[in-house]
Amino acid sequence: MKLVKTLLAASLGALIAASAASAVQAKQITIGFSQIGAESEWRTANTNDVKAAAKAHNINLKFSDAQQKQENQIKAIRTFIAQKVDLIGFVPIVATGWDNVLREAKRAKIPVLVMDRDLTVSDPSLYVAKIGTDSVTEGKKAFEWLDDYVTKNNIKPRNGGDKLNIVILEGTVGASATTGRAKGFNTALKNSPNKDRYKILASQTGDFTRQKGQEVMESFLKSYRNDIDILFAMNDDMALGAIQSIEAAGLKPSKDIIIVSVDGVKGIFQAMKDGKSNVTVECNPLQGDLFFTTAEKILKGESVPKSVFVEEGVYPAEKAAEVLPTRKY
Ligand code: GZL
């Protein structure tokens, strides 16, 4: 009789444990996600991928669009804390200014997972990890492609001088994508054996938007028209805006002015196919699946790497027609 009671108690215990475990598994994860805004084709692709991946992972996603304002991101994170979400995700529009709100998340014992851009905090434990892109390498790849192209095609300054003049359309001021790409590009230029053939004539933010890219390129052309040989645009949207200004000034984009940009969105592949741009360095926005897989690991108490980069390539114009139909964004 005693044995029967023991067996019954054991099976009851197992039943309770199993149902508790299944209850934990059954509990849908709720994640609060603060997105920067919708400033570029790239950002829209990133948002669409996050939403699709949340569905695929059966995540209850509370999505907030900050309309390009850091204060809106901070407000959204505070709301997520008040709602006691399981995890907070966000794309830091700029690298600094997050310590206080992330301390509030830490006090509320809500883990924070960063996507896409980097942040600078006084205490690295304020966020668990960052899933995203390596903007320094993207900037380095951009210059290295340019240097190789100039050498192979024996490109000479349009004004007959001894320097190939570069103008730069920078991204959002203070964003890690901006500082990283600038660092990568400028360091590769400084380390190049051909560094003396280049001069950076002007560099100004176009805030990653097509409209500002067009406006700033128009002002560059007014100031330096026939002295500009190369445009480095820190994203494709600004390059596409600049192409419109270059054509309006009666110049041939990709021929009179070599154009190098970053992202790899469909719009730049079409421009390259139309003979209007030279190369795009891919920055992969399709980070949603990796983000939610990592979030699930964090919530199970598993350890994850502090930083994980997604795969990225380089696509010159001659590849555009072949690659365009395969592009997912
Ligand atoms: C890069 C990403 C940048 C893109 C832009 O990781 O944060 O923001 O390059 C986007 O197109 O606006």
C-alpha cells in the first residue's frame, strides 16, 4: 500500500511540474519595441521585418514609432516599463542619452535588447546585447571599393587639378551608423597608399533622408560644381536624392560624379541598373528573426553574445540587373 501511495505522489508531482512547464511555454511573450521612425527605405524594411518576425515567433509586440525623436523613444520605454512587458527592444536613434531610462528598466527587472544601431552607456549591464550591423566595416568597404575603382579606371580630377575631390552626405548627427561609417571611410582613406590622390571637400548631414540628401547635394553643387569628383552618401536614400540634384545641374551621376552609398535598398539597385550610381555597400535590415530568437534565449535565462552582426555584402553597378530581382528590401 505504501508503494502505491509513493507512486501516486510521484506521478502527481510529475503532472504538476509538466503542467507548470507547459504553462510557462504557453504564456505568450510580450515585447515592447521602440523604432526610430520611417526616414528611409531601409528603415521601412527593418520595421516590416520586425513585425513579420514577431508574428512568426508568436510574440505579443507593442510597437512604437518615435517619429525621429529620442524623447519619444524614452517615453515609449517608460510606457513599456509601466506595462510590465517581458523584454524591451529598441533602435537607439543616437548613441547617447539612454542611461537614466535604462536604469529604470533594470530596476524593474526588464531585460533590454538593442537592434541595429549602437549606444554608449556608463554601465554595459544596462542592456543585455545588440543585434545589428557593423557600420565601421561598411564605411571601410565603401572607401576600399572606391579606391580600387579609381585605380582600375584611372579616374582623373574633372577640374584638371591633382586631387580627386570627395563630398560626403552624413547620416543623422550622433547616430552610430554616421560616426561608424565616417570612422571606417576616413581610416581606410588615411591608410591607403593612394591617400594623397583624394581630398574631402565638404561633409554635411542629410539626416539619412532623400529630401535632405537632394537639398545638401544641391548646395554642394552650387559651391563646388565642377570640382566634385566623388560623392560618398552614408545611405542610399540620400544618394537617390543627390542623383536628382546632380542631373538638375546638368551633370551625369556615376560618370561625372562617382557615387558610393550604403544600405543596398531596391531603389539604389534600380539607379545602378539605370546607369546612375556606382556601388552600394549592403547594410542588412532583416534582423527580426535573430532579434526575437535572441530575446527568447534571454527570457529562458540562456547567455547570449553581447554583440551579433548580420551578414552584409558589396554590390557594384555591373551586378545590379542580376541581383535586383532577388532583393528582399
Ligand atoms: C544603419 C541604419 C541606418 C540606415 C539608414 O544600421 O541605422 O538608418 O543606413 C537608416 O538608411 O535610416
